[in-house]
Amino acid sequence: MEHINVFIVDDHSLIREGYKLILKKYKTEINLVGEASNGIEALEFLETNTNVDVVLLDITMPDMDGFELAKIITEKYPSIKILVLTMHNDEPYIFKMISLGIHGYILKDTTHAELIIALKTVHEGKKFYSNEVSSMMLNRLLHKNETTKKEEVLELTPKELEILTLVVQGLTSTEIAEMLQTSNRTIEAHRRSVMKKISVRNTAELVSYAIKNNLVA
């Protein structure tokens, strides 16, 4: 099994130690390759280490914060995936990070299981957002595009919108079920309902329609 090489960037040593203990439990799947306390240290590490798959990134740090580091990594090391793990659940932080091209955004009160799922998901090139972050994205969705397919959006339930967002991010029904702690059968039922409401025949058409008509943030 291929290991996911993870690099931690957080200015609090106790938090880094906590992450290391969590990741150690999954050593057959995840390999911790290094750590840094700020963006400058992180860049120095990345200059001489080419085996990083995912950077686990905090935002508020001295010398160089997560925003600046994320911008540099996405430009200089496009193959590296960035998973933001932070205490900031404010929209300006979330949407600025998303605009910089990060691959996932979760909060520091996340469960161990969600952290591991998030790491695996972004490593596969997919997007991952915690439930609270996804809810903020959905709230923004519900308050924009008043003239673009408003009827279709309003016909979908909050749960259907949440699942639609995750489908567009590339998650499978199994991954969505695990994330939302429900059954595959329930997720598939919601997917069929969404597809029926907007008159599409398969997942490819569903994703295309959602993006084309701005049904997801």
C-alpha cells in the first residue's frame, strides 16, 4: 500500500505533537516526513525534500502565515496537496484559502477519523471540507445567484444541497456516507432525488449541470 507523506506546519509544538500521535496510529497508511513552526521553515524544508504529498497547514503563524505559504506552495509545488487544519471558522479565512487553491479545510475540533479521511481524500486529488465549512459554503450558495436557476436550488433540501456539493467535489457515495455518518443507501436515495428534480440521468450530467448553473459554491 502506498504511504501518504505528510508534512505538518503549525506554530504550536504541543499541537504538532498531538498530530504526530494521531498519525502514528495510521503508520501503515501515513508517513510523517517532517514538521515546521512557520512558513519560512516550511519552505526551507520543501526546497530539499521532494517527497511531500500533503501539507497539513495552520493559518495563524509568525514570520510567514498560512495564506502566504499556501500561495507559494500552489505556485511553486503544484503537485503538493494542502489540507488546512485551523481553529478559524470565519468565512473570510475559508474563502480566501479556497481562492488560493487549497485542497481541503477542516477545523481543529475535527475527529481523528475525519482527519484521516481528509488526508486520504486530498491526496487523491479531491476536495474535502468539514461539515461546518461545507455549511458555510451552502449558506453562501443559498444567498447568491438570485436570477440563475433559483427555482432548482430552492427545490433542493439542505441535505440534498450538501450531498450535491460533496458529489461535485468528487467524493463517492461511500465516502459521503462515511463523512456524514449515514448509510450508502441513504446517500444514493438523496442523489436520485436530486437527479430527478433537475432532470439529469447520471453523475456526470449531475456534476456538469451543477457547475454550469452555479448550484454549488
